[in-house]
Amino acid sequence: MKIAIASGKGGTGKTTLSTNLASYLSEREQVVLTDLDVEEPNSGLFITAGLVHEEDKFKMVPQWIEDKCTLCGICQRVCNFHAVIQLGQMIMVFPELCHGCYACSELCPEDTLPMIPKKMGKLRHFRKGNLEFIESRLEIGEEQAVPLIKQTHQYIDGNFPKEVIRIYDSPPGTSCPVIEAVKDTDFVILITEPTPFGLHDLKLAVETVKELGKRFGVVINRYGIGNDDVVDYCTGEGIPILAKIPNDRRIAERYSKGQLLYTTIPEVRDELDKIVAHIDKLKKGVSS
Amino acid sequence: MKEIVVISGKGGTGKTSLTASFAYLGGKDVIVADCDVDAADMHMLLEPDFEKAEDFYSGEVAFVIQEDCIRCGKCKDVCRFDAIPIINNQYVVDPLNCEGCGYCARVCPTRAIENNSLKAGQWFVSNIKTGSIMVHARLSIGADNSGKLVAKVKNEAKSLAQKEEKDYVIVDGSPGVGCPVVSSLSGAAFVVLVTEPTVSGLHDLKRVFELVHKFNIKAGCIINKSDINTGVTAEIESFLRKENIVHLCNLPYDESFTKAMTNGQTIVEYDNNHLAEIISDTWEKVKEIVQ
């Protein structure tokens, strides 16, 4: 069972919900929490667990070998991303533009552009009781999040059986990193806040998950600020509202310190119970 | 003309509300570029008229012409992105996985694969209520190449500013440290970092500053909601001193941010109080720095 927690707008509570939900669920069963916001991974600030494994993650990029090159220009012509450029007697490679398609390398008649690994980030795996926590972190200056997200999915799929509940803390937005994070999941929880920005970005997120053909529900965070437009929109569109996390200064303060909420704030635990009930219903649907 | 870029690393710190306030204070002197093309929100505060709209094409996606396909499977073999699954005995491109590298088309012996250009979004030039102009955009759902759309929006804003002899371009950037952020930073005279005193806010500030530092751009910082956690605020302040980042101001937690937004207003219009005063002093400070 794969559940992604996503939002169009940043800062609406993805990490708060992911960490609290995963930690709460792990009180009764094994849970895998994965932070796929590889540009700014924050879940680890709220989870204290022991490191069990870490590995560097690489993407493959071409490296030019001068000796054999006949400067035929094929590599430059076949690269759609302008990552390989011929300058006079030299072939220049721009690794940050390379998508790793191998076209230049494999179509080179003289084998002068072998693919070599370049570090793009690091994956770390932590454990605390029933909670498995995996975080991937993009190197600063590395522009593409998608390859690292893809490899993180592969790590999870290779290390945990299908039945285990997996929660994915996704990147914000609606572009390629979100698609990569969400596309293979069974259910998406969209978290938003009841403000005009929240509503506008929720609509974009809804369009995105609909396009992907995903089942989804909405959680409203900071409920009580702003206005009723988000509730009205969800009701009108027939989108289930799974929970409403109240606007509460205690929550903001605990969050600011990197603390989980449900352990001390009963209103948050009550809302998590509603989400858990929904997940249990989905699980029955998936297995039957 | 000076370019000022507002970013935050972490989302939801108040970046757009503050950028819109600066745009309001700067009035006719400022051209606004909303470069958060993934989740562009500034139009809700600045009343754009969408005077000019243009489609934005970037990147390609492969398409298999089934009549010409001899099912040799070479395309599938070379594709590194698992974008050519076999469905009902046919090789079909999955556009979500296709990176548009064109490798498959190059190895197809019967030229049965064509590359179609992708509509990656739309961009607009609008007159806004400040008496000036805003360039903004909307990325197509799930589109790649948001960095290129960011560059487009920024370059349009810059050439308008030059043509109209405006003093400033203010850029609202996206969260994160990836390609759209990198794209919004190039050419900036000054970066305003908006953060909040939470463990995530500080963590993300450090990462995004590392990126700004690589570009060698002078930076200043606004600590929003500074009274939520005075301990972390103090930590952020010492980080700013250590890294030589100008501490622009602290803004207390205030629900006028949300209330102004709900009214479709910038904070400086909504509230002629303490917050408005701090923000307007900060804008003066920023102008002084970039002179």
C-alpha cells in the first residue's frame, strides 16, 4: 500500500502530516516513511531513529577521451539537451544538463564518450521500532531531482514487501519531481490550508492527480484561518475531506522545535484516527 | 536596472506575500516576475489583466507511428527511462516517462518514431494595480522544463524593464534548490531569503544559501513569524552574522498575512500598522543595498 502526501503549495504541512501519520501508524504495524522532497528534505528533523544504512547515489554522465576522438560531431548532434558541445578541437560535457540517455556515448563510432558515475546525492535509511525511515538528499548545485527520486523508489521496492504501508513525503508543486514521486502510488493525500493561495494550488494539485488517474482525498491544515472556500470546493467536486487539523499556536510551536504533535495534542490524534480509518478501508479494497 | 530575487528554500514562509508587498511599495518603478511557475500565486494579490498570453513550447516527446513499426524493439532497448512499454503487442511511448532525448527515433530502422514538441505552459504580460507590469506564467500539469519557463519569464521581465526604463525587476522564486531556483538566480543583483524560525526553516535556509553562495550573489534575510520560536530565531541570526548575510528584519507572527490574502490585498495595503511599517523600511533598505 503506497500513500503519497502531496500539495501544490509549499509549507502547507506535508512533512508534519507524513511524520505524524507514519509515526502513529508504526505504534501498531511496520511502516516505511520516505522523504522524496530531495531538494529540501525535512522529515528527518522530526524523526529520531538509528542509522542502519547509507549509500551515495550516482547518475551516469559521459566523459570525453581525447585520444581516439575524430571530432565527427555526432555526439553534439544527438544530444537534445545541449549537454555535449564541440568547441574547436574539444568536446565539452556539461553534466548538470545531462539526462543520462546514453545517446552520445553509444552512438559515438570511436567509443570516446564512456559513461561514468557522478554523485548526485545520498540515501540514508534509519530505523526506530516498527518505523523505517528513508531520506534522500540532493547535492547542492545538482539541478535534477527526478533521477534521485527514481532511485529512491527502487531502494524501497527492493527492500520492503508490498503489503507494508509506505508513506511518501512528496516535493511541492505540480512539475516533474511531483509526478515522479506520486505516479506509482495507490492513494494521494493532498494537504492544503483554507486560504486563497491554498485553494488555488489545491486545484492545480487535484488536476495533476486526476491526470495521473489516482484516487485521492484532502486534509485541511490550519483549519479556522482564512475562509470556507476550500471546504465548499471539495464538497462541490465530491472530493472527500479526510481530516481537518486545527489552527493552533501550540502546533506551530511544537513544529518549530522539530517535535511530533499527536503525542501531546489530542485534537491532532483524533484527526489522525480519521485518516487511519480511511487507510484501513482502502487496504481492504486493495486486498479484496 | 537591478534584479532582486526572493526565495526561501522552504515553501509557505511568506515569500509571495512579501514580494507582492515590495511590488506594491515600488509601484511604477518595479516590474514583477512571478517565477514560481509551478504554483504561481502572485496574481491573486496584484490584479493582472492578462493583456498578452503566449504558449510556451519546450522539450519533445516521442511518438510511435504504428503503421511504420516493424516491432524490432530497438527503441525499447536503448530507452533508459522505461518509456516504451509493449501494450497489446505494440511499442507505445508513455509520455510521463519520456524524457524527450530522441535516442529511440535515431535508432529506429524504419523511422517510425517522431518527436513532437511539447506545450510546457503559457506565459502572460499583465498590467497590474501598482501601475506597473507583471510577467507571469502557468506550467502545464506535470511538465518538465520548468527551469526554461522561469528563464523565459525572467528574460521577458528584464527586457521590458530595459525598454520602459524601470529601476527594478522583482522576482518571486520557487521553493527548493533545483532547476527552477537555479534558473531564477542567474543575473540577480541581490537575493532576499525569507525564512521562519522552525527547524525546517533553518535547515532549508542553509541549503538554499549554499546555492546562493555558489553564485556569489549578495543576500539578505527576513525572518518571518520570528516570535514563534525565539530560540531558533537567535540561531538564524547567528547564522546570518557568520555568513555575512544582511539581516533585513524580523516580522512577528500575525494573521493579517492571511487576512490580507483573503481580501486579495498585499499586507501593506491591508494593514497600515506595525507590519506595514517594518516591510516598508525593509524595502528602503533593499533599495539602498542594490544601489
